[in-house]
Amino acid sequence: MLRNASFVLIALAVTGALSGQEPEVVVPGFVLDRTIQLPDTGTQISGISFDSNGNLYFCARANDPGLYRADPTDLVATEVADFAGNAGGCGVDPLSGDVFVSFDIPGTIWRYDHAAGTFEPWVSGFHGGDDDPMGIAFPPVDFSGTTALFPDGAGLVVDRGFGGPADLWYFDPADMTVPEGLVADITGAVSDPDDIAFSTTQLYVAASGFAPGEGGIYELDLLTGEPVLITGEVYAPGITVDPLTGSILAIDSCPSEGECGGPVPIPEVVRVDPMTGDVETIILYPVDPHPGQLFGAIDMSADGQQLAIGGLEQVWVFERVATPFRRGDANLDGLVDIADPISALAYLFASGPLNCLDTGDVNGDSALDIADPIYLLSYLFSLGDPPPDPFFECGPAPDVLGCNEYPPCPIP
């Protein structure tokens, strides 16, 4: 499992180039669109969730705890619900649009009815003892994975197990009288699970760990409830899934393992390949203001066009930027020749590298398979049709498969 980092990142950190107030995007793909300010200084964001209309809800703890909302153009958040507890996470039900907030102290879940503007208790507890609910997630509307462990339409919450069991529970977001139920007991297998996120087929668990060496990202087997480690390199208090590429995006609260036992390090946003466990840093948090302890303060919009991360009294919203590329140029040398189908075949059958997957989708069917090198060979040697645009000139990547970089085409 590889962590893709460059000497440029190290140099930026050493020279203090990140001493400003904004995060630094270090891998092309996103640009900072806006900074949303909370009304009071020192407020810590503990959860973020987009609704289906692109509005942002985020819950906060410390200084001025509450549930906040920002519409797609807002630069200042509006508090929609005031509370006194320590919010552990929040999530929007995609079916109703209502927002659910977990409180690790005292161990409850409340519902914000977005239409009525009311905030009410929803789940009073799970074990009947030491409950520490944190991240909340709902299956996306196009979820096609198994739901053997929880009912259709249920919301899920993870209990971090601080002084008690670590596990996942489901609850009914439409009827508070329906009893909650256990999804999986992960006590002893996952240390300090803080957040969860769904893809269209899978459920992932993020853990920051109670001690150095205990963090990680896991896939939960939806038949057995067993957590399967994807990577232990990320100390992840927050996690989301890119709906366009299927990649995991996570907050890494301890990017340098040697720092974990000392002062709180400067966190990063990383991209994790759920198949290989490879980790790549894409965004560096600002040094000032230091975000301090982080929770599940990361989410992507359902259309995959916006990424939001939270820190201290601020939320940063990034817009996806299409990486320009030429279809068929799999080896990224600026030419389309016999070397490209060879590179695509090596990726498909020999675990070869392919940094811009969209270049390999030669026939433009939003999939990368054996049909693509065959299509390109037909064009090169049998007078077949040329690949669809962008082919003869650089053009934007659809980002269906993903394109980390394409050096021959300049990014506008």
C-alpha cells in the first residue's frame, strides 16, 4: 500500500507557505470556491452534510454549539437549531431532507425537521449505558448493495466505543417509535471509529484510533458485519465517498505517524483507493487558524461537484475542476500510438499504473475494459473510427473514471 507524496509538499510545509487562512490544494481536481464563516470564533465543526439541493448543514461543538446551514452562495452560516450538548456528527436523510445530529455526550440522536424548523429528540440511547454516537450516514438513493444488516431506508450511526462497546446501529428516520437495532459489533477490531460513509455498493468506517498505530479505514462486510482493513496509514476522524470515482476522501488527523504521540499535527485531506489502499494527499489544512481536534467534518455533494471540509469556525467548499486530457493517450506522453493500448492492457491485467483512467476509456462508454484497447488498435491499424472527443485536441475529462493528472494538457 503506497502513499503518494511529493517533495513539493514537504517543502511547502517546511517553508511555511501554508501560513495563510485557506487550505492548499496540492493535487489538481478541486479549487477553493468559498469560505463559510461561523458567527462566533473558536467554534469547532464536528460534522458536515449536503442536502439534495446543495445546501450545507454542519453541526458544531465547543464555544457555540448548534446546527448551522449555508445555502449554495452563503458566506456566513445561519444557526437553525441551538443546543448545549457535544455534537458528534450529523447527516441529511436523502428521502426527507431532515437532518439528524448525534451527541456523544449524552449519547442521543436528535432530528431537525427542515420544513417545520423544529429540533426534537429522536433516539434516546443504544446500549442503555455508555453510548458515544458519532458519524451518521444514509445509503444514497441509488444504493445497490445488500441491506441484510439493516432495513431499507434506515439511517446508520457509529458508536466510537469510548468506555464502552464500539459498534454500528441503525435507526428509523421516519418513525421514532421504531426501535433501533445493532448492525455490527466492531469492538476490538476498530479503535475509535468516528465516522461512516456509503458508496453506491459499500459501507466504509473511519477510525482515528485511541493511540498511535490504531487508526485506519475499513470496509464493513454487509453480510457478516466484519470490518476489513483498507489502509492503516490514515488516522481518519472523517470520511466521505466521491460519487463520480468511488474513491474515499478522508481527513487524516495524523499525516506523519511520528507526530501522533505529540502535539496535534496539521491535518490533511487524502484520497484512498478502496481497492488497493493507496493513499494520496490532495489538500493541506491551513496552519493558522489551527483546526485542532477534528471529527467527521467532510462531505461531498450527491453530484460529486462540491467537496466541503470543516475546521475551526470555518467551512471550506471546493468545486471540482475537470482535468483536460486526450482520450486514448494512456501513457500520458502526448501521443496516441501502439504504446497506449499496451499501457491499458498492463493496467487491466498486470496491475500497471494509469494516472488518468479517462484516457483509457477509448470508446467513451464510461467503462475501462478490454473493448477499449481493441477499439484503439482498430483505429490505429484497421481504419477504424477515431475515439470520441476529446481526442484530436485537449478537452475536459468527464471524471466518470477519474483523472488525477494529464501533463500534456495545461489546466486552465
